[in-house]
Amino acid sequence: MNIKYNPLINIVLLFCLFLFLSSCQISRFVYYNFAGIKDYKIFPSRTLQNDSIIFLFATSNLKKAPKTITDENKTEMSFETYLENNNTVAFLIIKNDTIQYENYFKGYDKTSVVPSFSMAKSITSILIGCAIDDGLIKSVDEPITNYLPELKNNGFEKVSIKHVLQMTSGIDYNENYYNPFSDVASSYYGRHLRKQITKMTLKIEPGRKFEYKSGNTQILGLILEEVIKPKTITQYLQEKIWQPIGMEYDASWSIDKKKNGSEKTFCCINARARDFAKIGRLYLKKGNWNGKQIVSENWVKESTKQDTINGSKWYYQYQWWLPTKKGDFMADGFLGQFIYVNPSKNIIIVRLGKNEGKIKWWEFFVKIAELY
């Protein structure tokens, strides 16, 4: 029997060999195809334990939200249909510590775990504030090489902690989530975060330009690792925030590898919608939780004020986004994970989803807040 030679077979075999021999990050990128809200199941993690004393928001008997809404095609539909059509899995509106609206979609409920993605950046920022309060970090004006001396070889002496907080460090870091060879893919799927970050170089001089790069937040994570030893970042979060503010559930923080792994501080805190809302409440209350100052009021103020000095953008400050110039702020994660806080209205909105859908969520949250 004659077997016809097919060059495509060789190409496929070579590609498979390449995947086997190349870094595990590329193999995982191809296997899992793309980041999704079930990813917390595929990475090793450390557990965040809640306390026996749990804070619960009050609940309202009425769903105080718009009954109908008009979509981008000017089609009127129910509020629930609008949210579900845009791949929302959880949506909460909280005013004056009372849940005005809470709904879950696509098989999710209040016990369902959803990864934070980049909302973890805002939580990492809170921990930097706690470390400053604890005297473990002297000032945001310090060069990061005071804590990561290995970066001196890469010219990072002029990069301050403030630069990385504000995304003005000038690091050379590819943020393309669709490219398996990008730096962010290596951070997300790879197993050598510290090695990756300490090999980074600068693209431009620090303090000149805002560029959103997840590598900045991972630098913050490595600084935290250094100053809180022998604790892990997960333990520090549990001690400083998770238990003191009465989280309802245990949670987890994904790490790069099982043994002596580093927390992915640029992403990947895995928790429930109501507990994410409590992060918003902590900052709504200026760092105070029922009479106990968890993180200094000054840190909250500095984290959420508008600043355009030294390359910073008014809409981003210390790992928090500022949707308008009216004092509101939010944590924003990949695929449409949000904690929105409007202090003037005393409102917190949490939206979690499989993807962003077709809604401009920043504008949507502002409109919803205006209804209250």
C-alpha cells in the first residue's frame, strides 16, 4: 500500500515538539486557549481564611434598580436581561451599607468564586499602604532598588515605588494578552515570576509617561515579599484586611508555582462578589472599618486623588482607576471585573463577568449611581 507523503504532518509534529520543548507558559496558553473566569482552578494558590466574626451588608426587600434599559441598538429590555446578555455573572448595588440590588446569572450565585484579574492590583496597593503604616517601607519616594537590589544591574535606581504605583516606571513590558510570547502571558501562565521581573529593562526614563503594565504591580509584589518575610503576601492580606473586615468566605491568591511560589499580585485573587464589595467599603470609609483604621486615611486619599505630575494621568492613581473627576474610583479587572465606589452617593457597585460584553461599564456605573 502506498502512503502519500503529507508535509502538513511534519509541520504539526514539529509544532507539537516545539510546544513540548518550549516553556510551559506557551503550552498552557495553547491548551487553555485564553484567560477565563474558571482559571483559578488551574493555578496553584494559597488560601485566605476568613474570621469567625463576619460583616454582613443589610439587605433590602426591593430590587432597587431600573426595571428596563435600552441597549446599544436602542432595544428596550429588562435590567436583568441587559446584564445577562452582556455576560454578567454577578451584579451588586450597595448604598448606605444596604444591598439595594443583587443578582447572579449563568449558573452563578453568591457562593461562586470569580478571579479578580487586575482588581488585585488595587488590593496590592492597599497592602503597600499597610506596609508603610507598619514601618516596613519608608516612603513611596524610595527607589525600588532599596528592596530589590538585583534590579540595579538593569538601571532601575531612578525608579521609585511611586513610579510603579502610578504606572510611570518606563519598564519594557508587553501587555498583549492575545500573544503567547508576551510578558503578561509569561507572568500569567509562567512559573518564574521573580526571575522574569528581575530580568526586565527600562524602555523610557521613569516619570515621563503613563503606560499600563502589569509588571509594575508584580514589582510591588516582590517588594512586599521582601519586607514582610517570613510571611507570605497571602498571609499578610489575611492578617491586615481579610479577617479584620469580616470577609464572609475563604478565598485564595494564585501563585506561580507550588513550592515557594510568588503571589501573582498583578492579578488572581479568587473570591465572591460580596467580599469584593467589602474592599470597596473599606475605601469608601477612608480606610476605617467600624472604628478601626485598617489602612491610613492619607493612603486612601493619595491612592484615589487626581494627579498629572511626572507623567501620571488624572484617571489612574496608585493602582486605582478614576472614571470621572467627581471623586469616584474603582478597581478594574480583565474580562469586566469591577469594584466601583462613589463616595458622594455612598454607593458601591460590583460587577463580575465572563467578559465585558458590549457595555461601557465606567459610564454605566456612573449612570446607575445617579439614580440613587
